[in-house]
Amino acid sequence: MIKKSKVMFTVIPVVTLFFIILLVKTNGAYAQPPMKNHSLVFCWDKNPDVDPQTTARTTGYNIYYSSNPDDLSPDKFGYGKDKSTKINEQDISQPPANESTVTYTWRNVPEGDFYFVCTAHNQQGTESKPSNIVHKLVDYHAPESPKDFKLSFSITINPEVAPSHGGVD
């Protein structure tokens, strides 16, 4: 019976020490560092190479974002470009004729609440009206730590089961 109580007192300090080490190493905070190198992938159906109604030729695309969706609405977009930011540094080219989807990856995305639109343009850079608006919240902060977290356990010794004394203590 004395050996059983030693086990109980041996386990508790080890578990307690483990949690104290975690608290000291993280200064009591469990927040993860801000994520880096995260990306958003945009996909859309490509425009026809030549619009049969207008004969306009699509040569590429641009993607814009803003924290305010009103800056990107079709009726204000031409005036709101100074309030929006283009994310692609280089032109997003029209894919080859055998591909039907355009894909663009925005790397190292900052944290924020973003609204996006895409425009098509011709060889002279004349842009179409913006596409539909899409939204994405990019949040790298961990939530607040749970409060009043505790560890509770007990060891129950069944008195009906006598320990074996086969000569080894």
C-alpha cells in the first residue's frame, strides 16, 4: 500500500512540472506565431479569346482587393480603383485554347478582411467591368486561451485485490 501511494506522489509532480515548463516557455500564452507563406488560389472560367459579339480580344486578367466591398461594385469600380489594390504584380495571361480555367495564386497573403474582383483586359490594357465580388477573412491569430483549465485524476486501489508478494517488491 505504501508503494501505491509513492506512485501517486511521483506522478503528480511530473505532470505538474510538465505544465509549469509549458507555461514558462510560452510565458503563459498558447498563441501560435503569425502564419507565413499562406496563399489564396483564385480560379475562374476564362473568357473566349475573341468575344463574338464585340470582337474584343482578351489577353489577360487583373485581380483587385479592398477591405470595403463598395469600392469594388460595378457602378463605382472605375472611380474606386484608387481605393482598391491590384494583387498581381505581373499580368495574369489568358491560358492556351485547350484550357478552360484561369488560376492565380496570391502568395504571402497578409492578415485582413478582403473583398476581391477580377477584370479581363485586352492588349491595350482596357479593362472590363469587374466580376462578382468574393470575400475572404484571413485571420492568423489564435483564439483566446480557455479559462480555468485543470487537471484532475485519482488512483483507486481495489482492497479486494491483494498485491502479489512473489519475492519481488
